Amino acid sequence: NFTVEPNPGAERILKPVLKEGKDLNVTINKPEADSLYQKLNDQLEQYVSFSTSRLDTVLSRFDSNNTNRIVATIAKPDDFPMFKSDLLSDIQQYGAFSNIRLSSVEGLFQQVQEKVVITVETEPDEQQAEDYRIETIRPDFLKLSLFHPDQYQKLKTEILSRIRQNPNFVTMSQTTLDELVDKSQQRSFFLLYIFLLFVSSLIIMKVQKAYLQSDRSKKMVYNLVTIGGIFIIIWLIPGLNLFSRIVSTVIYLTVLSLFTIEIGDTEKFRDNFRFLLMIFIYSGFWILYFQMFDSVLWYVKAYVDASSLNNFVNSALGSIGVNINWFFDVEHVTVINAGTIILLQLIVSNIVKNTKALPTMVVGIAMGTVGMAILAISTNIWVFIAGIIIFSVGEMTAHPKLISYVGLTAPKDRVATYMGYIFLYGVIGSSIGAILGANLYVHFVDKLNQPRVLWLIFSGIGVATIVGLLLYNRFTPTKSEE
């Protein structure tokens, strides 16, 4: 909670940060002071990390030239009826809003709860006299067309002002508009990427025989031509960011291995396909796991009330003479996960050491799925911790058995190779999990305020992983099982 009380004669730039429960109250006397950032960070670092850009956003709300616009961020809209009177009192402290009524605040709240749509299309047209056009498709649906995208930075304030003239878009921020414009200028590379990968693979396999029969110098020419073609295609296509170009180049270079693959050995292809299929299915569980570093942490920060745990820990520490102000924070989520594994891994491993690998994997993934589903039950901190612990027990049950399963079923001449490629589950799980988790969180939590749906979707992924492994075991038996 930030309060600005301009007082140039005050000795302190800001008053000492006051912590009341889970709230931090900051009072700033000299918002224009050069050393404000450093002094504020010195006081806040024991509680939270705080960026200068975030502080700029806060201080801009108290700018004397900007008092006709207030931005209120509501983290828990479900609790609005409980704090709406306090919110009204805070708003009325600003002179321009001293006469605002509660009904107006309630009306604005209902307004921002309603779903609105704005599409941004970049349509470069030098012959178009207009720089941009805003069309009202419906009262809650606007279309912004940019005919001279290079002029956007100069015109973005004007564009935002015109968009806000629509009552349904009065709360739209400049940051949101900038992000939409950036996305409209990015090109989707996925289908082209897959098509080019497929074509380049076919070409390499077509010339593979000539490659294998050629001498070393000709092989070098084949490789250089392939690499050169890849670089020309990926690095000259407009609309890709640097990261996409680097990742695409690395993945494309792997097609060079097709020059040396023995196409005639179909049995080896079948073995490799079975192995990669199993890894791909198992990666579904790791989509859930990698939420521990993304969506779970965002959820904790926005929704989980840890006051009961904080009070319990501080009381327990106080009873033994340790008086510190401990509080639960997002980094403790991974501590719970790692701590559970450290404490229970030997016990769990001893219990499952004589059980069959794949059924044990299924049980472990089922426990992880249950742990994820528990997060949908309540925002209570104790329920949350129970869910993370159950998920962690499932993780330590399933994962060691995967390694055992691969070691037992892999062809004897390729055990080491399979053991190396087994970690593809992490590549697939983290790649899909990060993108999927972020997009689902934005849609169901940030926009729709339905975190329960998010965790049920991830639980569904866990169930799909279990079904996939059972079908895999039924229809693709390994030689060892046969």
C-alpha cells in the first residue's frame, strides 16, 4: 500500500516501511528524490523484490498532473463486496474524486468484469491516407488497423485516448495496447517451420545414398550446402525474433544426422519409434511438474492466503525464543517439493523396489494428478501444501521407475543411447508446459478469475498421460515383455 505525502521539508525521504500482517505500508515524503529507489529497496528487500519500473508505475499515479486518472488493481475480485467501502474511501482521498459514490465504483467494477475484445491488425499500405483506423464491431469489440506501423510510437498516446472513449475500454492500459501491437507484427512461423523441416528431411534422405558413397570432400560439400540452405531460410525470413532463429537453427541442424541413418534397418526404426512414443507420452506428467516454476508460483502470490501458516510458524519459533517475522513466499513452493523428496525418497524407493516398472509409473503419475487437482479445492495454505506434498510423492514414485523401465526394455546394444535420450521428457515437458501454463493462466486466472478450471485442466493432462501409458503398454509390447 503506497501513500505519497509531499513534504519537501521532511528529514526522511520516506517513512520506515510498516508491516501489518501480509500488508506493507509505504509512505513517501519526497517522491522526486534521486535516491528514493535505493532507499526504498533497502527497506523492502527483506520482504519483497521491487523493480524501478514498478515504482515508476506507482509514483505516476500520484503525479500532480495526473490526478484525474486513478488505476486500481484488484487482485481478488471475488472479495470485492468485503473491501469495496475501503476502496471507495481510498479513492475519495484524491480531490478530483472526493464526491464519487459507491454506486459508481460498483458500476466500474462490473464494467471491467465484462469480457471485451480488441483486435489489432498491421496492414502496411503506403497509399492509405490514414495512419490507423478504429472500427466498432460491437460495443464490446473494437478493431484497430495500423496502415503505417512505423508511426505507432508517435501515435500510440492518441490511439489509446480514442480507444478509451469507448466506455467498455476506459480501463485499457498503454502496456496492454503495446503488447497487442507487438503481437500483431510477429509472424507465425510454426507451419512454415514444420513444412521446411519435412522437406529438408526428404531431400537429405533422397541424396543419402550418394552421400554415403562419396569421398570426404564431397561429404563436406553436402554438409555445407545443407547448412547454408538452413541459414539462408531461417535468418532471412522477416518477422522472427533472435531467440526463434537460434532455436530453429539448432533443431534444423539435427537433420544432418539423417545422412548417416541406416534406412534399411526397419526393426531399429520400430524400436526407436516405440521408445520416443513412450517418452512423449510420459512428458505429459512433466508438463504438470514444470508448473511448479510458473503458474503455481503466480497462483500462490495472487490467491493463496498464508496468514495461518505464518502465525503458526512464528508462534512455534517464538516459543523457543526465536523472534523473527517469518512469512511464506513463492520460493517455499520448490522448497516443499525438494524437501519432500529428500525426506521420503529412500522410503518410497524401498516400498516400490520390487514392483513392476510401468504400473508403478502409472500409480505415481496418478498421485501427482491428484496433488494437482487438490489445488482446485481451496486457496487455503494447508490445502495447497497438501497438494504439493502429494504431487512430490507421485514424482518420486514415477520417475525412478521410468529409468528402470527403459533400462529393462531397451535393446541391449542401445541401452546407453536410450539412457541418454531419456531426458527428452524434460525438453518436451518444459517447452510445452511453459507456453501452455502461461497462456492458460492468463486466460482462466487473469481474465476469467477461475483458477480452479486451470488446475482441473492440468489434472486432465495427468489423466491423459496415464491412459496413454496404459494404451502404450497394451499395443506396443517390448521384446522383454514378449
